Amino acid sequence: MLVRNKWMTCLMGAAIVCGLVTSEAMAGSPLATAPQVPAPVGKRAPKTVVMNFEAKEYTGPIADGVKYAFWSFNGTVPGPIGRVRVGDSVEFHLANHKDNSQPHNIDIHAVNGPGGGAAVNTAKPGEEKVFTWKALNPGLYIYHCAAGAIVDHISNGMYGLILVEPEGGLSKVDREYYVFESEFFADVKDGKAEFSLEKGLAEHPEYVVFNGKQGALMGDNVLKAKTGETVRIFFGNIGPNGISSFHIIGEIFDKVYVEGAIGGAVNRNVQTTLVPSAGSVIVEFKVDVPGAYTLVDHSIFRVAKGAIGQLVVEGKDDPKVFKAGK
């Protein structure tokens, strides 16, 4: 039975302002936690960038009154977004916390090498592995754990994004955010949720969420902007099975970097963009009038499972663009 959650109310009445949160770049670090984004690389020369990741298994909230047994990178789902430029060498450290139950590794789709690095970085609990890779291709890339049977490691939360900027950097915008969609195939009992292989095989997710849990981009955690600003969203979709139909109610994407490619096709004036499993997209748009703009997967029943967020825009009205009637 489909149960409408409280975030469905914000979809039905999207003008509701559910709160604000500041998303600022973490200066000097190549990593940031969603929805934050590291500072732009800009026009600097290539260099060696050190990234430190830790596989961490933990239990945390996924929905109101429900906790999930997550597997993660750096203790968050999704894991951090990394930011480098073409020509950088990345010294990548992957530690596996000593209290974990599983070996873990990482397959980085930006890596040209065996297993995207996973062939050489599988770490047992208490171990650390290091490898170096060169960023050859600009774009927005998925990473995920590829250890064991793979499906449980991905399904339990081990994924994120790496952005490789082109030489000279990306164009300047006013706001950047990191949003990630994922499905959770779970059996839920007495407030506890655990991975269900049977639901995964049947492709029946219990939850479909942005940034790791229901309400991650709602309430006190909505994204924000001001009228006249240009917003860029780095959006990833792990699936593991579903294709996302990413849409913002009340906005049109001025630019869509198709499948996260930089230097490839850029579509303009796009209403909804498809993001494949283990794929990404970069969207840019200018916000013209104030209000609450709702992020959804427009495979719309997924909203009831958690695929909803909000961008709250403050500023002056512009009746030439939008004016309410009497």
C-alpha cells in the first residue's frame, strides 16, 4: 500500500517555505559533504591532490522513526564529492575501519585503470590501501564500492561523485550544490531497516531518496538562493536499478551537461533530464522570482518514497516573469 509521507505535502503545496540551510564551499579541501561542494579549481596548474577516504559501517536514520544499517564512505551517504582538474594526479587513500564487518574497495569511474582502481585497493577491516591515478577526462563521475557481490555494498550506501574540471575551470555561477539519488531495498521491522536481496532482485525499493534519507533536503535542510542568481547542481544517481527523471518544479534548466560530460553535448531549455543508474548530470539555471522550488524524481510515485527536496529562493518579485492573479 502506498503511504503518502509528510514531504508529499510540500509537493502538493510547493510554496511552503520549510526552512533554510547554507551551502558553502569548503575552502582548501578537495572533498565536501552533500549538499556542499568544494571550492572551484579555477585556472591553477595541475598538481598532486591527496584524497582520504574511510569505509565506515554505521546505523543511522533513513526515514522518520526508522534506522538503516548503512555502509558508507567517510561516514555519510552519499560519500563526499571530490573536485580536481584535468591533469591532476590523485593520491587516493582508502582505509577500512577496524570495526567493520566487510572488506571494501572503491571503483572510481573517473579512473583509467583496472576496476577503476578497485583491482588494487581492496582493504580488509583495519587496513589501508593507496593508489595514484591521473585525471585525464573532464566530467562528473560516479564512484562506488565494488567489493564482494557488489550489489549489497552499493545498495547499502557506498557511492558518491568526483568532479574533474576542464583546463581553465568551469564558468562562474553564484551557487553550487551536490544532490544524489539512491534506492534502498529494505526489510523494515520495529524501526530497523536492513538490505533485502529479494527486493533488489524484484526491483522494488522501499525508499528512493535524495542525499541518503527522507527529508535530507527538506525542513531545516533545504537548499537556498536569491533572485537573479545562477545555480549549478551536480546530480548523481546510483540506482542501483532505477533511472532518474530529474526535474525542478517551477524551473527550466538553462544548461544540461548530458550524462555529466564536460566538452560534450550541452542541452538548453530542458524541463526534465534522464540520469541513468551509475550516471550523473550537471544542470544550471537562473532563478527569477522568489518562492519554494521542489526537486523531484518525476517518476512521480517515488516522491512518496522520499525523492523530494526544495530550493528556497528569497528576493524581490518580478511581475514581468510571474504574477499571481486575483
